[in-house]
Amino acid sequence: MGPIAPSTSARADFALVPAFIPGTGDTKGSNSEARHFLDIQVDGRSLRELVPDAIETVTSLCVEWDPEEVSRAARALTGAEHSAEPGLESSEVPLLICPACGDLDCGAVVARVEVDADTVTWRGLRWVGAGARSPDDEIDDFGSPLTFERGAYERTLGDAVRRVADLAQ
């Protein structure tokens, strides 16, 4: 898939949309379970579709993960909590992760999250982990950082934990 088309405004639209991936077998013969999660959308398009080879990843806003992990992931996306993940800068946040275990070593897409008075910006999107398509390579398909209007972004994420819990019902 090609690069994200430039937004008609200086800021991209950010949304979280319910999504599902079915369980699949991996090359080692084990099966991953189905996952229900909130998918990140940028300007109406799934981030999983926009990032090359990321369609089978999930976000950390996943029903099957521990609720505290979901809450921590939402706080990290707002910049309110720094990453404690080994190998990541404190401002880097996992955006897309392995659907089987959530481990970054399986291959994950991360970005630096920068928050200022009016905006939230994702910079330096890159793959990390041994299972990644191109480990530690920046994803150049975006051409520039992704910037979102802070108020709308934080409102969307502020409701994420409840929305993930609702997916379980």
C-alpha cells in the first residue's frame, strides 16, 4: 500500500474502531487465538493497512489483554506514561503488536509520541523486534510525522478502556 495521502488539514484525524482478527496457525504449528481490539485509524484508514506487512497485528487496546495493560497503553498513547519496554526510548510507544502474545520481540510498530499544548505528534514510526519485516527500520511510507488535534485525540483515548471492556460483552 502506498503512503498516506496528505490530510486536507495540517492535522490528521485519529479514531479508534472496533476490530477483530480470527485465530490463525503460525509456521511452528501453534494457533493464535482470535483478538478483539480497538483499531487505530488515521484519516479514516486503518494503521494496520497503511503500514506495510502490519495487517495481522493488533493494538494494545485488546480485550484479551490484562485490563491494567490496556489502561497503561492508553495512557502511553497520550504521553501520560512513558514506556518501560526494553529497547525503546522513553517517549516511544507501541502502536501495533503481535496478536499472539503482545511481545515487541515478535515484531511491533512503534513511534515517538510528542505532546504539546494543542497537538499530539507521532514521529519516527519504525518496526522493532526480531520478528519484524525490517527491524529497527523507519517506516518511510508516511513522508512526515503524523499530527493530531490534542483535545480530540485525548477524548478518543480517554474512552478507550471502557470501549475495550464493552467489546468483551
